[in-house]
Amino acid sequence: MSRHIAMIPARMGSVGFKHKNRKFFDCTADFLDDVKWFDRVIVSTDDPVVKEYSEKRGYDVHIRPEELAGPVVSIKQVFESVIEDMSIEKDDILWLFYLPILYKSHADFEESKKIIEKPDVKSLCSFIKAETHPYVCWNYDSDKKTLTQYIENDCFRRQDQPLAWEHHHYLYCFKAEEISKLDNEMINSKTYPVFLDEETAENLLEMDAPSDYEKWKKKFGEKGVIKK
């Protein structure tokens, strides 16, 4: 039987919102403590305050190496370090929980659990509709003074554009043995997509700056939202 392991990345440094991982730790922790099927929770951090919060909850702490604590480190590098250092088995299922995502629905995670446990599913990620369709995006070469479409097309009607989706780590899990096949955002062509409805997508405000939190409070109040 595969173990389900929740992993929280919580480095100390934050450019846009100082100590946001400390501020929002309890929201995700309360959700995880209410989910009965997680066998283990690992917090990867270089922050002594988050380490203390984690230990009080009985979580395992992965001491984030200094070289993995900067702003240009991919989440894949963090997972690779966790897998190497924290006795992760190849058939373990790891779940990613970003603390600045304050919305959680138990039903979404229960359904994702059923999917990732299927033998042919190695990774799973949620997707939301792209705000800007890639067909209308262009690159400008300032040296050559030329424009190039990112995706070449001659589509002139919006309704003829194919659906375009962008990944969102609200729901994300993978089987540990798959990590070498995933890109730096932990996705590949075989990742199982969970397409979120517009209502859920609108609830996925991420707390990257104090202004984001002000928007959240106007809509939901001080705390995170956890739906059954």
C-alpha cells in the first residue's frame, strides 16, 4: 500500500510578502490535520519559526539546505532533496501544499486521491483556464525590430481558439518514482489534468503580496477557506 505524504515548502525568504509562510502556516496545517489519510507531513524549511510550528504539530522537518533556500530554486529541486534525505519510498505518493494558497476543498482532494492511486497515473495537477490565450501572445526582438508569434496561427475569431489551460498547484501529487521524468514545475505530457471550474479558480487567490491578502480578506475574511 502506497503512503500518502504531504510536503510543505516553506523557505524563510520572501520578496513580495515578508514571512508569509509563517503567517499562513496554520491554515494549511489545520486542513492537513483534518485529513485522516495522510501518513506523514514533511515541512521543508530554513526558517526556525516554521520549524517550531511544524514540530508542535508533530510534522517531520526537512532542514532546507542553504543552496535550496533562494528564490530561483525550482520545486523539483526541493522534492529531490526531500526524497533523498527523508526516507521516501519509490511508491510513496507525495502531495504539494503551498502555504499562500488559502482555499481548500476536501472533496477536491478526496477525488484526486482516487485518481492518483490508479496504477497508470503517475502525477496529477489541477488546471485553470488561461487568462490570456497563447494565440494572441507575441515576442518582440528589439534588435531586429520584428514580432514573432509564440504559437503561429491565423485565427481571427475568439470562439475558434482551442481551449487553453494553465497549471495550478492547488491540487498536485505524484508517485516518487516519477520525479526524474517531470519538468521543473513537476509536470510532463502524461500528468493527469484536473480541470477546475470557474468558481474554484476564482477562489485560488495566492498571497504573493500584502495587496493579495487585502483582496482575500474583502472576499473571505481573515482566515482561509476549508470546504467539506
